[in-house]
Amino acid sequence: MRLSRTVSRNDPLNEKGREATPALFLSWRLVERREIQTLPFPFIPSALFLLFAGPNLAFQEQGDPARHYEQASELLARGELSRAEAEVRKALAAAPRWPAALNLWGIIFRRQGRVQEAVQSFEQALVLNPDHVAAGSNLGYALLSLGKHRQALTRFDRVLELAPNHSAAWAGRARVFLARDDAQGALSAALKAEKSAPGDPETLLLLSELHFRNGQTEQGLKRARQVAEVSHDNGPGLRLVGLFLLQQGQSEAALPHLERALELGTRDGQLLQSLGYGYLTSSRLAKAVPLLEEAIRTHPEHADPYYLLGIGYEMQGRHREAARQLENVLERKPDHLEATHRYGINLYKSGSPEKAWEPFGRVLQEDPERIEALYYRSQILWLRNDFREAVRLLKRVLSLDPKHAAAHFKLAQVYTRLDEPEAATRHREKYESLRAQYSTHLKSVVFRIP
């Protein structure tokens, strides 16, 4: 099956449609509506106005909800979420009881990470039209992302009562079962989704995910490659495959699909960030950093590109710049523990150890056994000449990791300053025995995005 660039009955925006797509697939071309079977009701008075009032006057009308709706859809497809939201607000100002526009608003909210507001928009659409299958399915996915599995399952079941072959609802049921660790239930629902829409890329990726979870890596990759085959000339489809493979830890397999998507002109913030992430995980910093910088220019409101760029700068040894990017993350996500931790490390390495004390303290409040935070705090105590407290923290590090070579080395130094030669010699010898294994006291860089 070759993926079409048009949107028909599978359009998640189409209230008569059969398909409502999960967040990963929302970047698909949503706006070429040549095959929509029914026109949204605000379009009808707009068309009559155009007929009787004259084309010039009609095109000057700024309150046409259908026009704002279409513009919002186009902006959403390009990943311009703030502008898309502004347009859908205009559509709803002119037609506040339009279910399709409320559904679209919910999709935008969900893409922005404002899931609770998305739920409210989908629910409003369903109050106005209880049989709006797209809004129903989208509501199911929003509830699922909030961890409300029972409510999500109820919503998907309702959609299937209205449209028994609704593949996205079957896929949604599968994801509920996955969240409940019910692999058999997930597989059964996923196979029904595949039967309802053979060759559907989202369903193929769902089945691929099930294979990966069962340790069947080759079968998982085979399913993902099927998606790549049917979307070889379609940027959004290639991006979908690439994103999925990144989530499965298959960076090398993901990169060709993401690179091809970029070549085809699918250049939005999510793709730039994902490709930058893929390059980071394969240590291709010269390619990763410019893409992440562009991702930030595209979506300055998002925290994740700042985090990844901070990691990229850290890997390049640009610690002051890394600290600035991680500070940007914490302005947007104050509870981002990994960003807090790496912020402290980069402050320390950029020559501001005292400023690093507080971030490490926040990390240890959440995770008292975070070895690197304990170690760096001991380093700061060393610089303060507070040797006894430094010894206490270093012993804590070694209680958690007896082979932490850097902690033995630092203890040898501290005991030398405390004029305790026997203890200093003992830790120096231990360090020497570990030296062959010692590369750095830091663990590998954490790329996880909470």
C-alpha cells in the first residue's frame, strides 16, 4: 500500500472519518481535503455568502470559520502549533458550536503537551455530536496518555460501536492493554486493527513495538521496514518510522529514514529534534548541534531541544554554553531532574562550583543515592577545605559503588591533607588497582527525556 498525500475518511479532523490518529502520527498531511465526503456545516453559509454577496466581499470576510479551520489544519501539518491555535480560536469565535473545530483544537492542545485541555476540547465536541468518531478516538488517546486506562478503553469501545472497523480505536485498545502489561490482549487488538486497515503504518508500527517488547528484534525491524517501504517518498511517513525506531533504541536504523524525510522537505521542530537526538546517540556532534539549534529557533517554547542541545554542548566540552541551555530547560520544566543534574555538572566544569552546589542538592533530595551528585558535592567540599565532610560523602559514594575509582583517588588526596598516611596509601593502592578499568568517573551521558 502506498501512502497517499491526501486525506480522506481516515482524516483525524473529519467528523465522519474512520481514523483518529495518535500523537506520533498527527504530523501527517491533514489538510488536502479533496476526498472528504461531507462538508462541515459552517462551510455552507460561507459558500452561499460567496455566491450571493460577490467573490471580492466574501474573500475579504475575516470571520469565515471554514477558512480559519483550513488554515489551522495546514499550520498543524507544518508543526506551527501556536499559529494553528490562533486560527482555530478564530474559527470557534465565529462558530463556537462546531465539533470539528473543537476536535482540531484538542489535537493542537495534545501536540503542545496540554493534555487536560485537549480532553476538555474533545469532550465539548462530543457533547455537541456524540457520534463524532474522530473526537471520540482522540479523547481515548488523550485519556490514555493521562494514565486513565479504564476511561480510555470505554471511549474506544464506544467508537467501535459506531464504527466497528475503526483501526485507530482497535490500536487504542491495544495500547491500553500494553499499558496494563497484557501482551496477549494487546496483540489481539493490534491484529484486528491490521485487519481493519491492512498496511496502515500506525498499526504496523504497533505490531513492531509488540515484537520489540517480546524480544523479537528482527520481526520488529521487519514491520518497521514495511512502513518505510510504503512511505519511501513521503516525508511524514518516513519521520514516523524514524521516530518509532528511535523510541526502540534503534538509532542507526532510524537515521536513514529521518534524513530522507528532511531531504523531502518535512522540516519542522519535531523532525529536527529527533534527527539531532539520533545523531547525539551516535556521537555525530557536528551534525547534531546545528539541527538542535534550528529546532529551538522553530519551537522556542519547547524544553526538550534545549536539553538535547545542552547535552551536545557538554559532549563538545562547551560547558558554559551547556549550562545556559540546561537553565533554559529548567525555566520551562523546573522538575526536570536530569536537566538539574547536568546543569550542576556543567556549572562545576565551567568554573562555577559554588553555583553547582544547589542543583546537586535538589537532585539528592529526589534521589539520595545519585552517585555523581554525591561525588561532585565532595569535590566542592574539597575546594572549601571542608575535608571531613568530603570524606563522609566520598565514603557514601563507595558504599554505593565500591569500584568508583575517582572516589578512591580523591580520598587518597583528602587523607593526605588530613595527615592520615595509612588511609591515603590504602585508597591510592585501590585506585591503582582499578586504574586499568578507569576511563572517567562519570557514567554515560543520559539522553532520556522525561
